Amino acid sequence: MKISAVTLLAAAALTSCGRTAPQNSVAAPPVPVEVAAAETRNMPVEMKAIGAVEPIASVQLKSKVQGEILEVHFADGAQVKAGDPLFSIDPRPFQAALKRAEANLSIARFAAANAVEQADRYSALIKSGVASKEQTSQILSTADSQKSGLAARQADVDEAQLSIDWSQVRAPISGRAGVALLKAGNIAQPNVDTLAVINQMQPIYVAFSLPENSLADVRKWMNKTKASVSAYDPDSGKLLGTGELTFVDNAVDRTSGMVAFKATFPNADESLWPGQFVDVTVKLAEEPDAIVIPAAAIMEGQQGAQVFVVAGDIAELRKVEVERSLNGLAIIKDGLRPGEIVITTGQLRVNSGGRVSVKPAPAAPEPAPR
């Protein structure tokens, strides 16, 4: 019996419609990632802030006497030492006053000596009953008056000499002078005109502020050791100097919620300049055997900080507790053990329980010195 071609085609069509297509059995390819191992390191306990350089002492130099400035003895911006003469004021009026005071002192000295001699003579006479008590009392009073006059004339001499000394305006502190604000030929008014400003440069302060919630940590570590403070150039990152934390303010600024601090720097090379802004790093202590991973491994989820931990070629999402971050490293308080592998790059494409393909990656960076 012959079967027609139409019948065969219909049978083939029915057979094809009734067959179930096989499912795709090829698994998803592993996600390429970079990883790093959790390590233990000695990590500094640090705080960072923006600071301003301040002189420990700053003096507005003024004259104590009035007179014409004859000479300026320093160049603008020069380094000066305590006691150096900086301005000379015409001393001639004060020298004349001194001569007059010395002449008056001589007269007073002669008068006092004569009065004392006469008083001694009358004291002897009254014992002999020759002089009257009234005369003797008057003579003794005159002698006391002449002694007081002598002391006054001596004070006039001292004052005139002091004015001569003050006609030489000297540096009260060592430091760097600014511009001479009055030049030769100008009349200096006593305690009015500022002649120059001197800023102490060595040592020098760096002032900065930290949030009030950091005060407890700072005080805790300060009771154990002196906190080291480093100042860096904000543009280049160059280290400008290292000093010690020496001042903590006695109150919190209620407006800003900050506490004021000052560190003292030797500043031997004068890298720090008054008015300069710097980046400040306060190193309170060193934490031994801290567990660290690259900060890039940390992801923030609904439950907080998380990382992908790799075992073999399987990645699992795990919650961790980050104590703090420092120089590209996250310091882990809980959730990881040393040696465990975490994903640092490519984790956004990874699912928990998914397969990954590990690419070589550089080791976690060493902590920078700042």
C-alpha cells in the first residue's frame, strides 16, 4: 500500500508539534573580579582636620616716648633677636632733661646735707638744754622735707634716664619683623603709632578644631602619651613639619559643636608661616594587629556595610562592621578573619552564591605616613 506524500508530510508535522524542545543546559559564565586578602597590620589611630598657623607670640611694636625717628635698623621682613635695636628716636630732648634733673639733684643733695647737719647740731643742743624744743622740731622737720625733696629729684633723674633708654626701640621678642610702618623723619607718638609687628616663628602654633565626639578619644590617648601632629601642604601634600599636641580648649563651641586644639611645632626651617592653612593629621596611637582590607571592597546595603567573600570560585555576601577608614584601607572590627578573600573590583555584577573568575590584582596599599 502506498502512502501519499501529503500523508507523510502531515505525520511529520504532527510529530514535530508534539516534541518538547530541550532546555539550555549551559550555565552563566563566571564574573571576572579582582580580589584582595584580609590582612593584619599595625594601624595608626588618626584624626584629620584643617588647621591655621599662628605665632605663639605677636607684638605690635610701639614707642614709649615722643620724638623724631632718626634711623630704622632692620630691613623689612628681617629676622630679629630679642634686644636688637630696631628704631632710634632723637634722644637730645631727653638728654637735656637728664642734665636738668641731675643739676636739680645736686642742689637737693646739698640742701639735704645742710639740713641734716643742722638737725644733728640742734639735737645735741637740746640735750644740753640750750636750744628750745620748738626750734629743734622745726629744724628736724626741715631736714625730713629736704630728704624727701632729694628723693624726688633722684626720681626725676631716673625718669629722664629711662626716656633716653626708651629712645632706642628694641625688639622685645625674637622673631620675624614685618614692614617698618614709620620711616626715618616721622614723629612717633607714644603708645599710639605701631612701628612694626614682630611674629615669633620658632616655635609656632598650628590651631585646628575637631568634633566634640572626638574629645574623649583624644583625652584618653593624651593621658597615655603625647599625640603627634603633622602638617601638610594642602595643594602638594608635602610634609611641612611635625609637632606635639599641647593645648585643648576648656569648652565646646556650642555654635559649631567643635573643640579647639593647638599643636606646637619647632619650625626650625620656617616651613610654617603665620596665617597659612594646612592639612592636619593627629596621630593618637598605633593599633596593633588590626584586620584591614581595601576600602573599595566595602558596599553599603540595607543592613549596613557588606563585602563579597570568595571561597574557591563562589562569592558570598557577608555583613561586616567597619571601625574606620584610613588611606584607602577599611579597618574591620567584626565579620572577617585574616586571610579571607574579598572582592575589590567587579562586585556590582556579582550575585551571592554566583561564580567568579579571579583576575590578578595588586596587594592592598601600605598606609601612607599622613
